[in-house]
Amino acid sequence: MVHFTGLDYFWTIAYLVLMIGCGAVFYRLGKRSGADFFLAGRGLPWWLPATSNFATHTATDTPMWFSGMVYRHGLYGMWYSLFAGWCAVSAWVSARIFRRSLAGTQAEWATQRFSGLGAELIRGWLAGWQVAMNMFIAGWVGIAMGNVCNYLFGWPLWVGLVLFSSLCCLYVITAGFWGVIIADVQQGITMFIVIILVSIWAAMAAGGPSKIVAGLYNLGMSEMLNPFRSTGFAKGDYPILWLITMIAVPFLGGFGMATHFDWFVEAQRIQSARNVRDAGYSIWWGAAAVIFRNAIWALAVLAVVVMTEGKLSGDEAALAWFKVGFEYFPVGMVGFFFASILAIHISTIAGILNLGSMYATRDLYHHYINPQASEDKVVRVGRWMTVVVLLGSFFFGIMIGKDIVDWLFFALWLMIAGTWLPNILQVIWWRFNAWGYLSAWIANLGICWLVVWILPAFGVIPNDLPQHIQFWILIVLVAMVYIPVTLLTKPDDMDRLVKLYVQTRPIGFWGPVKREAERRGLLQALAEIERKAETEAKGA
Amino acid sequence: MSWIRRNWTPHEADEWTKEDWIAVVLSPFSYVFITFGVAMSLFLLPIGFLFLGLGILMTALMFYVIDPKLKAVSESYERKQQEYLKELEKHQRWEE
């Protein structure tokens, strides 16, 4: 339990008023159109979506799992956090292609990339999946807040879950993505300052950086400072195969779309950027801020390792960063620290509520239920859907309880393992078609349960199979379904592919589509238009 | 660095070229070096400062290479964006 003074309450209440105030200030902008409610009008300079990326990807559970990893593995544990590395490649490849498609969501992209019934099935499936997934993410982030409030104030878990997500929902309903993005900027700056301050406090409490290093050597834990340790190719606690997986999956994943669940969040920010260049920059700098944050966190966590002599249990280690803030910050600053935790929490919840609502409104309601809906109607439905996603998050949050980590990893597996390669193929290979993509999703859902839960339970495969091995097994098994399906069914409609090619210029194996676009004279005509526009611009 | 092209027409910038690949290769390295460079520098480890320096150098080089091309792509695409948005809304409303 933590004791709050008057100044602590002031920081907390002031922060909440500021956040909800954003809703009132940006109410008029948010209600102008669907593009404003969900994409802030598609005109933002790169640093706004970049800050929003950083804020959204710093959730309440992030310092928990990051602290747990670094407390256990030292700097080697930071490789886990490099999943954000997909942004390194995506910023210059898939973000550029996706921004040019102008698709509001990944589901909408599916109907631009694929054709016919298969494309519509994918769109409907992805939209429904994303609505459920965003409820789930808001639920697990929400219950992490429940855990923090339980640790701080002794509240029942559901109170922390319901109270702060509901307050956050107020400004998301009112101002939509405008409210989300502006609040994210304030939250991003607040949390960045606090992360630096807490790390400095932790380092000071442990006697400074040199003392931390000396302490690790004295404890016989100097390996904690080595991020490149290894125990052989496939065996031991630090196998090279795991490292290869952790490097290959995010970085190669950047060539595709939706190779990681964060892509769906980033996709919204990519489309909110004012042009292709700003979209790429927002992705690159947002993730750069994330990895910079992780490096600063590592200082605080290793300081705790020295102070506790590495004796904390897994659950205690997960709360290491929070403990430093609450136990070492001076009186009056504890409320500021709590406000920054609220910033961390609310920025994620806000983005997730708006994103879930976007899939429900743009892809399900507007595209399938009421295609002729006015902009006004779209915004109104968007508000109602925000509430639906919020209520769904309560259901998932209470169901998850305290077992966050198991759920988190399985949800990630469901999302990325078997569909990782198909999500790259949809960008780089023209022949990969709607039925191949759809079959990959269906096969992944089935095979994922088999490999992760069912086969180990019956002793068919080992119970303790490392996750990186599971990943490669899933890649191979799912490929055995979608590759034959793709090759045995017809390619997507050439008109659709040519249109996509001319508009987005995808990378990779698009030779037949490019030749068809040239045969139709489309690329030459575009080049001519651009030449004229440039000559006119120079003349003017 | 004459082998790095910095003047692009919109049509040429639409193609994937070696400048894109240079950025794609440098970018992951710069993330890795910055991650471990910042962390190890905070512990005042000499190798950390070396990593951080490499990370900053790679980042600067990456933007030097890719920025002119991205500018050209953006300018050219923005001229056509309104037309594409109209088509997108037609598709959304099943009008095409």
C-alpha cells in the first residue's frame, strides 16, 4: 500500500482533467467526418503519429514484462523488446505501400489487394477478429492496471480495470482519433520524462552506474551486462537459434503487413500522416523512441537486481520498475509517478478503443450493413462502437485475471505464427491469392491450438518445446496448407492487381502485373502526367 | 558519395532502387546499435559508446540516402491522392 499526500492527489486529478479536457477541445474536429473520427483527417505531421506510436506501445503491462525479462536475463533480455524492429524495415517498405493504398484498416487493404468473394471474406474476418482482439488487448492492459491499483491501494482487480478505462473512453467518444493523438502527445512526453527520472533515481539508489556494474560482478552476475551471450546453437538458456528467430521475425516481417499485432495499431497512424514520407518517418521514430525507452528502463531494472541481489521472485521482478518509483520518489512526486502510470495506461486504452471501433464501423457497419451511411451517421456509430469495445474489454479483462503472461503469449501466437509468412507474401508476390491467404488463417487457428496446447497434452510433442521452435513448426505446417491452395486456385483478378500496382507500387515479385500495366499504357500515362505537372510547377 | 543518388523525378522515385535497399539494411543495424549502445553507455561501458556512435552514424547515413527519394515519392503521390480517395469511397459504398 502507498500513502498519498495532498500534492499526490493534485497531480493525479490534474492529469485526469487534462486528458478528458482533450475530448472537449477537439470535439468539433472529431465529428466532421469518418476520416476525422478515425484518422484525424489524414493530415498529421510525422512527429504526431510517432509520439502516438510511442505512447500507445508503452502500456501498463510493458514495464512489467520488460522488467521481468531484464531482471532474469540482464541486457540479453532486451532482445525480446526488439520485436519493434519490424518498424525498421516497414518504415521504408510496407508503410510506404500501405500509405499509398489509403486503406483505413488492414481489412480494407484486403479488398484492394485481393478480389472477389475471397477478398470480402478476408475483410469481414479480419474486421471481426480485430474487434475481438482490441477488446482482448484493452482487457489485458486494463487488468494490468487492476494489478497496479491492487498493489498500490488494495483495490479489487476490477476497480482499476473499469474506472480508468471508462474515464479514457469519455474523450475517445467525444473527439475520436483527434482526442487520441493529442492526448497521446501529452502522455508520451509525460511518461518519457518519468521513465528517465525513475531510472536516474534507481541508479542513484544503487550508488550510480559504476556501482551497479561492480555490484553485478560482486554477485557473480556480470553476464547480465552481456547482450550477446550464447549456450550453443539450439540448446541451453541462450541458444543462437532463438536469437536468429528474434532477429529474423521482426526485421523480415517489415516487408509484410500485419506480421505483428502492433501493425494494426501502426496502420492507423500511417494513414493519419499527411504524406508517404511522414508515414515512414512516424513509424521509424515511434519505434526508435520505444527502443530508447527500453534502454533507459534497463538501467533501472539492473539497479534493482543489485539492490535485491537478484533474489526477487518472477512476480516481484515484474513490478520492479513500479516499486522503484513508489519507494524511492520523494514525497509529493509519488502522485506525479502515478499520473504517469495513468498516462501509460490511458494512451494505450484510448488508441485501442478507437481502433476497435474503426474496424467495427468502417469495415463491418459501413461496408456491409449500411454502405450509403452519411458521414454524420458513421461518426455516431463510431461512438457507440467505442462503448461496445470498452464493455468487451471488461469481459476479457475479468476473464484473464492475473495470468497475463500466458494469455499474452498465446494471443501473440494466434496472431503471428502461421500467418507471418503469408502476411509477407501478400505484399511481395502477386500470385499469392485470396484463397491462399484465407486458408492460411484458418489453418493457423487450428494448427496453433494443436501445437501449443493439444499435442503436448497427449505427449505427441514435448511439453516444454521452446516457443521459437513452435514458431518454425507452425510456419512449416501452415505453409503445407496455403501453398497448395494458392497454386491450385486462380490468381486474383488482373484488373484489381494492376490497379493496386499502379497506385501502391509493391515491392518484390510483381513482374506479370507490371508488364500488364505497361501493356495497358498506365505507367507511361502516369509518367507523362507527372512530367507535365513538374514542368508546370517549374514554370510557375 | 556520388554513387548515392539524391535527385529524383517522381517517375524514377516510384521504382525500388539500391537507395531503398541501403536504407532497409542500415535501419535494423541502427536500431540494434542504438538499443544496446544507449543501455551499455548508461552503465559507462566503453563498448556502449562505440555502439551508440555506430548507431547514430548509421541513422544519419540512412536518412541521407532515403530522404530525397521519399520526398519525390510523396510530392508525386499527393497530386493523385484526391482521385484515389474518391475511388476508395466508391469501393467502400459498393459503387464500383
